[in-house]
Amino acid sequence: MKKVWIFALLAVAMLSGCQSVQYGDATASETVNTDFGSTDLQMIAAKMVDDLLVFPPIVQITAQRRPIAFVDRIKNKTTEHIDLESVTDTIESKLINSGKFRFVDMSVVERVRQQLEYQRDSGMVDDQQAMVMGRQVGAEYMLYGNMSSIVKRDSSTKDVYYKFTLKLMHLETGIIEWSGEKEIRKSKSRGWIGL
């Protein structure tokens, strides 16, 4: 019985010893399957930001000042669960770091309100140091859009087409100042093991 336990422990040790974790290049092309992945996110963010920043009316708007915008939720019209907040976070970061735009974060409005009320009402914050409610700056522009996909299959191939659309709207006038699209097509042929 003791030999069986030793053999079992050795087998487990050998199997766990065969596994390894490696760091990879986060910007390298990732081609594991046809699902939406990190490469797709990076391509979409780069394309949207590059297109927006070179569009002549946007160049003119941002020449002398940094307009304030916010990102609305991107609608996921695909059949996949895609973390589109990661896409918009990357786009927002690139736009902020370009030095051309500033953003307000609508996802934390309730927590900001709670903090301002705490500073004003708790009696624990020096009145001279407390932030004053009602002085936030309003956004001029809203970034919004959607992600859709078309999936086609036959007996040997799976083809997925993704389309990401993003728009920049001036909030006061309702005019769409810019609109951009990025299309991605991914195909995978069935090997002898299957898709």
C-alpha cells in the first residue's frame, strides 16, 4: 500500500512539474481562437484614437484647448461576453495621454457625491479644506458606440466578423462631430481534432 501512495505522489509531482507559467508580450498578436481577444482590443483602440485625433474638425477643436468628454457604455451586440469597458478604458487612456482631451468619469459619480457629503456634513473635515459641492465641470462631448459580430460556419471553417463603431457627440447641440469604425475578420479551419 505504501508503494501505491509513493507512486501516486510521484505521478502528481511529475504532472505538476510539467506545467509552467510564462510571461508574454502583451502587445504580441494573440491567435488562440476566433473569440474577441487582446489583439482585437489593441487594434480597435489604436484605430479609434488615431482616426479621431487626425480628423480635421477635431484637430481644430483641440488646437487651443482640451475639451471635456465622458465615455458612455458601449453596446455589445455580439453573442460573446466581451468586456467592452476594457476597450473604452484603453481608448480613454490614449486620448487623455495624447494631451488633447480631458474626461469626467460617470461611473464614480455616486461615490464622489458620498465623499463630498461626508466632507460637508460629517464634522470631521476642516471647512477650509473640504471640497465644495456644485463645482464640477460638465462634459461637452460624449463618446458612445456599439460592437456587433456576424458568425458563419460550415463543416470545416468558422468565420467571425466584428465591427466596432464609436461616435463623438457634442452634448449641447446633439451634433455627431466624429464617427469611426474598425472591422476585424477572424477565420479558423477545422484541424483533424476539430474546432
